[in-house]
Amino acid sequence: MLRSRNFVRFMAVAVLTVALTAVGLVHAQDKKIITTGINMVGSDLETIDPGLAQTVSSVEAINELFVGLTSTNPKDNSLIPGIASSYDVSSDSLTFTFHLADNIPWVRYNKDTDAVEEVKDDKGAVRMVTAQDVVYGIVRGLDPKTASPYAYVYPDFIAGAGDFEAGKATAADVKVKAVDAKTVEITAPAAIGFAPFIYGLWTLRPVPQWAIEASGDKWTEAENINTYGPFALKEWAHDTGLTLIKNPFWPATADIPAPKVDEVVLRFLDPQQQYAEYQAGNMDAITLDPTFIDQVKADATLSKEYVNGNSFCTYYTGFNTLKAPMDNVHLRRALSLAIDRQSIVDNVTKGGQIPAQWFARPGLTAAPTLQDYPDLGIKSNADEAKKEIELAKKDLGGTIPQLTFAYGDVGTNAAISQAIQQMWTDTLGVTVQLTAMDSKTYFSKVHEDPPQIYRSGWCKDYSDADNFDNVVFHSGSTQNDTGFANADFDKLVDGARLETDLKKRTDAYAKAEDILVNQVAAMAPVYWYTTNLMVKPNIERAESVTGNEAYYLWDKS
């Protein structure tokens, strides 16, 4: 009997253990985890350091971990509060005073406890995001020692930034100051209406000085990083993926609420791999490779999971105007005219993209539209292309040497480059050698030594034509890999950013675009992007036109 009772007790404990284990398993399964490949590529992120990031993939992660003074509504690109709950503008429109929201602590993920924790200082007090953290992040982003690829943007928006960036002044000369723990004051050298958008860009976001000083270049690794956004960094498996975990200490606001999901896994896969994983049920959302669009549209189930929308990006071909023979304007114009843009969007990309006649994507503030400027820019024209190539031959001694065309080896870049290569050969009779380059380091190498011809693209940082024409192609821009420099162009874009009349601003950008893509033909616009995604039915995706996803608005059932 005793043995029987012990056996019964043993069986009861065993059953209870199994039950508790099952409960634990159910609890784990109840976690809302979204696995996505949107905006990711088949290689590791170059960085998640706000001061160094320059790609859409990196900014995708940064936006979830670090929030700017201001932010943008993902649905319509309008300005919304970030970590500043409000701001004031001086009567001369030069000084902006930002008031930080209360109770935003720095946090970190603790692997041992599998939990997000508040970061504490040496005295045991919770580190809160302060005005001094904002000042440190801004000054670090401008410091020539940081070598931020975006530092050149800010001298027009922060007084003293230009001289500091150039090494002609000290950090104390930068007109950014912490008035008190919760108040930041920024003074601009000129009155520019869209400046509040600029102050929210990722390069100017608060970063943890103590963590950077302690870990140096390794401060962004999961075991070292401190963040404060709606998500924290749980894991960075280099070359594989990055896992974000919900930050329970983020003070939810009307515009940036607490995340509805527990984790977001960003997987580093090229679009073909993403599609295979999506079909296998291993991913919830992906960027759809154009080669599968026809298949998806023809499938009764997959077609319902297909998402197509606008995206403020432009795909283009850049010409190194300083490297022979691309220093010949007739050759550049011939190559641009010979690109059959409609054929590319119909037969290669197939995602509803719009053939581009100029650079600044319509829909941006002050950007020309096809409705108002139907004849602006450059269009495909084989006859005109042949005339231009003959003029180029005269300048170049009768023949066109073999040209080199580089592209990042990811997504549809190879297919698009091959299509353009064939168009140039068929229409112009030129020989073009294609060079595929590692997508992870592609843009850095293009910046260092721009090829004769190269594939590129630009997505908006802030919703204004200035972000395209001025930021990328002004003669003083470090993003201007073409070497294009035109005094009339510079004058137009410099004036447009200070103009308050929208029609006059748009006209100025239209004139600047004509110089860029037609008169000088420093680049060949190819198409204006659309988003082409696959999203599982149980995923509630928040619409986004910003170029990045707002995962804090997503949900999963």
C-alpha cells in the first residue's frame, strides 16, 4: 500500500510537471514574434551606430532603438513628436527650443534574465534620456573624428556645425545646448521651414556616451549597447539576423505607442531566399523579388498577401563625370536617352514602378509632378540617343571605348543592369562590361572611388525635394559621387530651401532637375520606386511611405 501511495504521488507530481511544462510551452508560443526581411539584404548590416549609418537597412533598426527629437508619421510623412513632446520657435525662425518628454530611461537587454532592464549609473540611479544626451549625440554626429557620412547635411541647419565638421572650430562653437535636463536649444544659421524634420534624423539622435567610452567601436554589440526606443536589441547574429525585443519602459505616446509584438527578427536574406522562406512558413513579411510577382498575382492565396504601395525612392544610374570618357556630356546624354525605362518596369521590376524623368520623387514637398511638369527632365528616345552618340564619337576620336558599369550584387540590380547593358549595345553599339560588387560594402567603395558608371538609389530622409537635389547633387555634397558641379544648379537649390512660396520652390527644383538630368546629364534616372511586399494574413502591417517600417505599430494574431 505504501508503495502504491508513493507511486500515485510520483505519478501526480509527474503529471503536474508535464502540465506546468506544457503551460510554459504555451506561454512561449503565445509570444508575438514577427520575422521579417523587409529592407534587409543578403548580408550583415554595415552598422547600427546612428552616427555612421547611411543605408535603409541600418536605419530600419536604428529607428526602433533610438527615436529623434522629432519623427515622421509613417502613413503620410508628416512631422510628429519624437522624444520631444513639443518645441518652440523664435520670432526670427532661427532658434528651436525642444522640450523632452518625461520618463524615458536608457535600457539594455540582459541575456541572463531574458529581460529588458533600465540602465543605472555608478550610484545606482536609473539613467534617463537628458538634454545633455541629445547634445552629445548631435556633436558626435558632427565630429570629424566620427566621420559620419551625413555630417555634411547639418551646417545649413545648425550654426557652427560647418566649421566644427571642417576642423576649424570646437564643439563649444556648435549652437546646440542643454538649457536644463529636459530642454534642448538649437540655433540655425538661416530660417528654413523644414528644419524640424532635420533635427529628427538618425545621425542627430542621443547615444550613450558612457557605453561608447567603455566599449569603443564595439558599443553597438548586443552585450554592450544601451538604447531607449520602443524596442531594445536582444541579439545581433552577424550575417544572419538581428532580434529586437519590446522595451517595457518606453513611455507610450499617441504617435509612438508601446509595441504590440514582443519581438521582431530582421533576417539578412536576399529577396530570392526571403521568398523561399516565406513560402516555407518561416517568415511573416518579406520584400518581394520582382521575378516572383507574376507567380504571386496568379496564385489565389498568395495574391491576397501581396502589398503594393508608394515609396519615396529613386533608382538611377550615376556617371562619374570626372573620369574619361564619362566626362563627355554627349555620351552621358546618349546613355540616358537609350534607357527604355518603361520596358524595365514592365519586364524586369514588374511592381508598378514609375519611369523616372528626373531625380526628386514626386510626392515630396516642392518636388515637380508629372501632372504639372509632363515634359520636364529626360525621357527614353532612341533617335535622339543615336544623334548624341555620334556627337560623342566626334569628340572622342571616332569610337567609344569599352565602358564599365558597376552594381551591388543584390536583388534585381543584376537583371536591371543587364537590361540596360543590352539597350546600350542595341541602340548605341557600345560595349559595356558589368561589374558585380559585394552589396555590403558597395556604397562605401563607390564613395571612395566612383566607377565610370554605377547603379545607385536614394530614399528620402525628410519629405522635401531638398533632400534629393541639394543633399545628393549640390557641388558641396559628400554624397555627390558623380563629381557633378554646376553653379546654376547650386544657386537654384540654395535659393529654393529658403523660399517660402511653394510654387516658386517647385519651379526652382524643376529648373535644377533639367540641368541635372538633361543639360548636364550627370545621372540617368531610371524609375521611382514602389513597395512590393508579402505579408501573412495574421500580420497587421502599419502602412508606411517613409522607406522604413514602423514595427512598433505592427501586430500579429
